[in-house]
Amino acid sequence: MTDGAAEPDLWFELPPGFAQFGLDEDPEARMLRMAEATDVTFGDTAAAEQKLSLIVSGEYILQTMIAAGAEHVSSCLVRMPDGELSQATLCVLLETPAMGPEHQDLQSSAKRTAVQWSELYPDAEVGLVMLPYGMAALCIRDQELLVPGALFGLGDPVPATVRQVQFCVPLQTGPGSALFVFTTQDTDPGHWPAYLDMFSGIMKSLSAVKPEDERRPGRRNPDAEGTERRI
């Protein structure tokens, strides 16, 4: 919860496999924790080079999002139905206008964001989705990154292609939006449906009301890491 805030504005649920990170956590300690989690989860079934690449690239993405002002960062390591190891990160940023009306037209705000994304990213898949929380703008695109080679012990930057899914959700509690950014290096078409199901489940769990009982009957994922905090 943000310092000084009395009540959460937006809650969401993380499915099993996601681990949340402290925003002020030491990057080295975070990578070591991720390495330990990877070894426990996958043992010798994934090559050391593959696990290193996933952890280092994921850490670079997390650091980039934290520097951009993320309110939440988490990561998942999962094994796909075909047995392949896969990793993704979730970052949530809060976008608030410097000045503006106390209340906003949520649908109009989402539509404006979709139009802006269409103009900025002509090759992206852009649209609008109706979530239980309200209308949101959606953008799916592939992005080329240059990961600093020093993270791999190399001199030159390491190119990486990532797929990014962004949901811009206008807030019900006041002006501004929550930007959910899912990023993965796994662009395998066969794996993408599993990720879409995962991301959709998180977005469908958005709520402006704190759950009265996190393990109440009917909760969609009773074994999840937890329901998240205000963003």
C-alpha cells in the first residue's frame, strides 16, 4: 500500500507460480532468489544456460520497470505443456494526471489510450476489452531489446526479442489509470495461449473492493500467492 493511503484503490490476484518482489530489494539478492527458485522448480530438467538467460533477462526487464516507477513487480517461472521452461514478468504502474477533473469518463479514457497506442505502434495488436472492473485498452506487440552484456559477463549488448502485453485500466476511484505490463521472451506460438489465459485471469480478478476473506468459498485460485494491494 502506498504510504499515507488509508484504503486500497485496486486489488488483483496473482495465480500460482508468481513471486512478488520488493521494490527496494537488492538486485543481486533478487537474482539469487530467482536462481534458487528455478533450481527447486526445474532441477536438472532445464539447461544451466537456459535458466541463466531467463533470470538475467527477466531481471533487466524488472530493473527497467522499477526505474520507470512501477508500483508492483512480480515474475513467474512455469513449465509449458510441451515441457519447455518459460518466464514472464508483471509490472504495474500508476499513471495520474498532474491536473484534471476529479472524475473521468472511464470508457472515453480507455478509447483515447487505444487510439494513442495505434498511432504509436502501427504494427501492434490494439483494441478494447471489457473487464469485470471496467473497460480497458489492450496492446500486444513484439519489442527488440539490447540487454547489457555485463549482466552475462560479456562486453557487447545481447539482443533479445520480447512480447509485451499492456492493459491500461482507467481507475474507478479517481483520475488516472493503472498500466499492467506483462513481458516475456517466450514468443513460441504454441505457448502463447497459456500466457493469454494467465494474463486474462489476473485482469479479470481486478476489484476496487478488498476481499473480505482471501480464502472465501468460490475464490478462483485458493492456492495463489495472494490478492494484491493498492496501486
